[in-house]
Amino acid sequence: MNVKPIANFSVVSLGCARTLVDTEKMVQSLQGRGFGLVPEGHEQISILNTCSFIQSAVDETEANIVVLSERKRRGEIRYLVVAGCYPSRFKKEELKQRYPDVDIWLTTQEEDKLQVELAQLVFKKRFLPSRPVRYTKLTPSHYSYIKISEGCDNWCSFCTIPKIRGIHTSKSVEAVLEEARLQVSFGARELILIAEDTTAWGEDLFGKPSLPVLLNELVKVAGVEWIRLMYIFPPRVNAELIATIKANPKIIPYLDMPVQHANTRLLELMNRRYTGDCLRGLIRELTTEIPNLVLRTSLILGFPSETESEVEELLQFIEEYPFAHLGCFAYSEERETRSARIEPKIESDEIQRRITRVMDRQLELVVSRNRSLVGQRLMMVYEGNRVGRSYREAPDVDGRLLVVDPKGLTPGDMAEVTVLGVSELDLTVSF
């Protein structure tokens, strides 16, 4: 028997895939108490799950709060909830004064209280009866993000995540396996492992980072075809992890490993715990040991005191080492971080010039390297609208496979294709 929702809500999720996983959990908890998920414009309750990692994310969050507050004042919504990283980073009392139209503020550690808070607010009740509900995915059914831990203990000098998300806490093996089986039951064939630092998993459970332990269990989950590793911290990549990837075909040869820079002096100022030489040695080992490895990374340009010669070193680094996917962030000064005290600061227009130089060179390199793929056969998962992905591309953040003729494929179908050509960061393919 269908149960009519007692109140409807919409949700907006900002930021990374880790926030998206949290949003899915909140949606499930509300649906389990009788609240109904509806599109924006039809809701009584609007929920904003936020990001505040850097200033641009803070700006985006605040712009969304302003828009939703205006909608509430116009009577388009009745209740407004703001959750996640933004209220975790800033003092709630200050936020309440600044945005009086927000009814509930929830930090990342308080998100599991959402259904209780809303029950009290909307119905003046502390609890509402629970009911079984099917998990609502906010991503396509054929892949799923699996968050294996919370928080971070790395304390990079530029980063606010430890303050926002707290200390590193691993999920148990069984909890991760339970989540993986659930997602497979919805149709997921690709599991994308995420965390603030994926390679730190198990340190609090076993006394040392133990990601291979978890991977060796996940590969046994029936129905899983690809396991993709994101947010890899370079100094925690060791021989055991490399051997585990090599030994398990389900763990695809793809690593998202943000390196931030290649210059030892800057890496030390960033508190990254490795030198430029160590980083180069690790990449050489990875590309030697793991055939057809695809590397994705991110860089920070304009870190305080960065010199022109250090930018040149970075350009030489990306020419020498084959990053298939690379993104650049402009250094963002966050007042709570140690890097905010480092001088001299780099002007914003100069930072953008440096980013443009690096990204322009990276595009040239990727196009040149991708030409060597023409004629190769790749297994593709079809995403719809003549677009697919191979093991080489993570959803949303990497290039795409542009399918000449999908031949009746539906999203989630897998098929082998031939690479026909290169279109900047994308590959053109056909059967």
C-alpha cells in the first residue's frame, strides 16, 4: 500500500562526491520517516547540503542560501535547512544572525539528526514512525560512490577539511561491504571508492593504513565489475597496494592521486610529507608495475612564495610524467590555515596566468598522447546521449567517449568499442 508523504522536500547538493553520498543518506532517512522527495519548485522544505573547502565554494554556498531565503520570504517554501561543510566551518550563532530565514543548521556530524529536527520543526513531534523505503540514488544506477571513511588527519597547510570533517575514522569492512552490496542491488557495476584520504583507510582499525585488506574483500562482491580508486595520498601508496591492484582485474588501472605540486620546497610548505624526488620515483614505479595505468591529478598554482622557476619545474614535471587527466586550482587563502601566514602572496591575475600556462600545456600533451590510442579497443559503459566512459574516465570529472552510433544501447550497458579519433580531451569511438 502506498503511503502518502506527510511533507515534501527538495534537496540541492553542492561540492564533491563525498557530499553527494551524505545527501543520499539524508534523503533515505527522511523518506524512511514519511517525507517525500520532489523536484525544486514543488517542495515545502528545501535542504541545501553545502561545501566550504575554499572561498569559491563558500561563495557558491552563500549565493544558494540567499536564493533559497528569498524563495522562503516569497512563500514558495516553508522551511529551509542548511547542512554539511558550511555550518561545520563557521559558528552557528553567527550564521543564524546572518541568515535568519534558515530554520535548521546541521554540521557534517549532525546530519543523522535531520529527520528528528524536521519532525520537531514541522510537526512538533520528536519522532515520526519509520517505514521501509527503497534507497534513492542521486547518480545513475550503474555506478556508485562508496565513502569508506570520514575526516582527515593529514593537516595539509592549505586545507580546512580536518577542521570541517574532523579526525579520520574508517568504516568497518562489513559496513563498506554492506553498502557495496546495496548499491549492486540497485544495478551498480562500478564502485568508486572515495574519502578525504582513501589510502588512510584502516589506520584506526588495524594500526596502519590497510586499504588492500578492504580491496581484497570488495573484489569478492558479486556483480562488481570495476572498482575505481579516488583521492589517493602519494606517501601511502606502497608495494602492498600496488600488488593488490595488479592481482585483481576488478580493480581497474586508474588512480586519482592529487599531488598538488612537484617542487620539494613548496611540498614541504604544504605539509604534504613527500619530496619531489619521492613523487617522481612513485610515479615511475606505478607506471612500470601497473600496465595501462591511467593517472588523474590536481595541482595548486599560486601557493604563497611560489616562484617562476618552480612553475617551470611543474611544467617539466607534467611533460615527463603521463597524467591523462589534470586539474589546476588557484591557491585560496583560508584564514584558519597555516599557509595563510606564508609570504609573499601571489596576485590573483598572476595565479590565473600560471594556471593557463599549465592547462594549455596539459591539453597539448593529452591530445598528443591520446592519438596513440586511435585503433585501440576499449570496454565502454554507456552513459546516454551518445556519451560513454572506459576505465580511463571517471564520471563527471574526466574526458568522455563520444559514440558515433550507440546502436540501441541504454545507459549502463557495456560494450567494446574502437577509438577512431581525438577531440581535445574526448575520444571518438564506434563499434
